[in-house]
Amino acid sequence: MQKGQQTKQTIVDAALGLAAQIGLEGLSIGALAEVTQMSKSGVFAHFGSREELQISVIREYHARFSDEVFFPAMDQARGLPRVRALFANWMKRVAVELQSGCIFISGAVEFDDRPGPVRDALASSVKTWLAALYRAVVQAKEEGQLNEAADKEQMAFEIHGLILALHYEARFLNNPDSIKHANKGFENILARYGKKELAVPFPSPKSNPASKE
């Protein structure tokens, strides 16, 4: 990697950490210059605008999310094993984000009613991930692992809903049982949509990361 690319990556890494704390809207060339101990003009030269900086952070977050959640799950067999892996990987990431925050969620609150390139980049990233989750559910139906009446879109919607509820309960309401409830909710989804002989309960975590300092 060339020096210019290394410097830009260093800035993006710093911006990602800052955005997790104060949100995408809180990012500024000046704040990053201070964090990275660079000049404002030096930071600006790598992005050209605050908007491009925000979009670069979204892309980096999406890439890391894919590396931690999506790609490892692809090693599992099509269908419910892959759905389970996606959810398990997602929960591992959430356990960390309960302390730092999720840009997908905080960004949605900041830009839900603000059209423009930043909102588009954020929405595109979330839709790409939800499409991957939906494909896994569709494959489970194709593999005969869901009951005939299973609504694929509804199942994917409910799984996504668990994660949103978990973030709200754990970060905002400080509910120490939030992860346990999310795992139980996933078990219930599998029980309702999966064929009875395949609806194996999802294992409960040994510890509750949401309660850790």
C-alpha cells in the first residue's frame, strides 16, 4: 500500500472510531485533524469534502461488517445452518457494538429524513446486508427446511427486528437480559417457520455481554 493510501486508511480508521461515538453527523475535517494530529488541509486533501469523508466511513464499516458477519457464514451449508451462522455472527458483533454503537442504526436516525449521497450510501449498505439475510432464508425454503406456509420476507424482517430491539433495549434502556431475549426470539422464529423436526433451539450464550462494563 502506498503512503497516500496508508494515510487515508489511517484517517478512515480514526473517523470510524469517532463516528461510533458521536455519529456520522458529528464528523468534521477539523475533528479528524485533531484526532490524527494532521492539518485540516492534509485531511481535506484525501477526501475533498465532509460528505465524501462520511461516505468513506460507511463503506469501511460495511466492509468490516461483511468480513465479520457475512463471509464466515458462507462456509456453512445453504439454508438454516447459514441463517443460524449469520445470526450468531451478527450477535457477536452486536455484543461489541453495545459499547461503541452501530453506524447502521445511529446513521439511520440521523439521516432517515435527509435525502442525499450520505443517506443513499448508508441505505445501500443496509439493503445489501438485508438482501444477503433474505437470500439465506430463501435458500432454507428451497432446501425444504421451512414449512410450506413460511413467509420468507416476514421471517427475515423479524430477524432484523430482533437486532434493532436488542440495540434499543441494551444501549438505551440498559436491560441486562436483552441478549438472552434476542436469542430466545430467534429460537421462536425458527420454531414458527422451520419444519418441526429441524427447529433445533439456538444455544444460549454462556455469559451476557450486555451486562459487561
